[in-house]
Amino acid sequence: MKLVNQQLIKNTNLKQLYNSVFENRGISRAALAKQTGLSRTAVSALIDELSERGFLYDSGMGDSSGVGRKPNCLELCAGNYYVAVFGWEETSVHAFLIDICGTTAMQERLEKASSDSYARLCRSFLTGQILERIRPEQILGLCFVLPAMIDPEKEEVFSTTFPLDNDQGEAGVLPFLRSLFSDYAVAVLNDTACCAYAEKIYTGIREKDYAFIQFSRGIGASLFIQDKLLGQACASYTQFGHFSISPEGPPCPCGNRGCLEVVLSEATLRNRLLEKGTTSSLLSRDAVRYEDLGRASLYTDTAAVLVIKDLAGELALALSNLICLVHPRLIVLGGNSVSLGPVFLEETRRCLGETGFSRMTGSVKLRYSQLDSYACYNGAMKYFFDTHYQFTATMNGSFFIG
């Protein structure tokens, strides 16, 4: 037990030092000791180990504002270790090989036929392309990013947006992945959680209580409470999209009525425009997307602006209730919501100021995501490394849910 505890402490210290260099490229050992509270002797020994293993390197002499010996600068080693990330979609898989420094070394969209297995398609890419480029020991782990809720206790997924019949179904897909990739460390993660983590890491979010709302085929949310991702990256602790804002509203596949993701769905936009009783150029389209509505509202299409205001009011109602429950100091809107544009964001801010418990809603900042649609995969890589990777343990065969 003592040895196990020592290994845990050592792993924590190694991870802390690595991440300190990740956040402060060129930092010195002396500065690391001051920042982490570890002794200079301990820092020196641990940094030497990270350097010998190819995670860090000493770039040479840095600048010094004082007298005496100038400090050496520590940098991340690029191109030594990777995480392979596979994002599953309805008709394809996004395959990425991402350096733990954050650089994408490989990126490919794998087309999936209806008879294909997602897992076997990933295995084929790993064997046929990734391992042609790097050695197996350079892969720290594999991440499978799913647009689904993941139950870590029952080891099954649910509320997926596409069928998993060729991967043994929602109840069997996780054991199937565990078996097929038993020679690697594997993590199965929710897509919204990965986006939320990427936003936190790569845009420098300092708020300890923060919510990320993702518009895609549904509406998902990930919550950080006191700097911890609620329920980890499995999305089974909250389902913001199934918050009902209208008990008499349209039925939802979940069995409820008036769920947020049904009420705010892109499928409702054309009818919303028709109900306004005004002429809009958007009505010439067979389908209206958020992007279409956002662009039209920006150029003062009257009907589009009215619909945007309705959408913003309905979202603000849901957000005000979320704020009363957990009081995030920052809410980030991501995914397709960004394409609704500045009018939607400003109108949501205005409505939020008029909705709910003003003492709480008034202290919340609201903004759009600052990252692109591929940030999810960098988020998965960093989450895996920060949360699951162990410097002091053998990782192959490990299987993580969320």
C-alpha cells in the first residue's frame, strides 16, 4: 500500500510539473519549485526523469532579470508521444493523431458504410496508417468520442444520435471496444464534455464554475463545479437538452414534452418564420438552418430577427434555471449555436438579465465558443492525458469511461 501511495504522489507531481511547463513554456526549474511548492531537489529529480523519458527538454539559457546564473528554460518535447482520437458520426469517423503538445500529426475522415463497424474501422486505421507512421509505444492512449450519454456503472451508452447495431448495440459497444483494443489504454468520452474541456484549457478559462452548452443534433451541456467536470466526461449527470421549457410543447422522443432540444431545433425554424406572418427570403428554402437565420438577422430580415428573439428568450429561460441550480460564473455557447450570430447572443444576454433570480443571473458572463469544430478532439487528447494517463503505471489494457 505504501508503494502504491508513493506512486500516486509521484504521478501527481510529474503531471503537475508537466502541465506547468505546458502552460508556461520556457519556465525554469526554480520557478517551477516556487509555483508548485515542491522542493528544488524534488523538482530537479522529477524534471530529469521527464526529460530522460522524452516529455520535456532543456532549451538552454534563458533571460534573467537579476544577477547570478541565468535559469535554464524548459520546453515540451514535440513528436514523441501521441493520443489517437476517433470521433464517431452517423456516416463517418473523424480520425486524429494528436501530439500531447496539442499538434495534429494526422487527420482523416473515414467514410462509414451502413454495414461497417465503427470500432473495426478505427482498428483498421490504427493498424494500417497510424502504426505505419509511429511506434506503438509512442501511443499513450486511444479516445473514442461519441455524441451519446455514457453510463459508467452499467458500461453502456444511451441517447445516441445514430444506431450502433454493427458494434453490438448501445449495451454492447463498450465491452466490444474493450476487447478489440485490449492492447491499449482506452477512454470513451462524450463529445460535449470534450468540447467543454478544450474551451477551458485552450481559451484560458479561470472561472471555477463554468457551463458549456453545445448545439448540435441535440443540445448538451457540461458543467464544471469548483474546477471539476461534473460526472467526468460521460454526460450522464446532466441532460440539459431534455429540460422542459413548455409542458404543453411538442413531444420529445425521450417521452417528455417541450424539451429544449425539440423546441429550439433547426427543424422548427421554417414554421417559426411562417408564424410571424411576414415575408422572408429564407422561406424560399426547403430547410432553414441556424446559419441562415443568423445571417438574415444580421442584415435586419424582420422575420429572422423576431424568430431569433423567441429562440433567445426560450434559451434564457432554461439558462436561468440552470443558474439557480449551480450558479456558473461563465456560460459558453458552442457548436452550431455560434452560427446564430451576434444578434442571438446579445438578445440571450438581454433576456437572461430579465429572467430568473437577478442576484444570480446578473453575475454570469455569456459568450460564444472561441474554438473551431475540431477542438473537441484536442479536448479529448488533453482530458485523457490530464485525467487518466499515469506516468508511474502500466497503461496498456486500461479502460476508462468518461
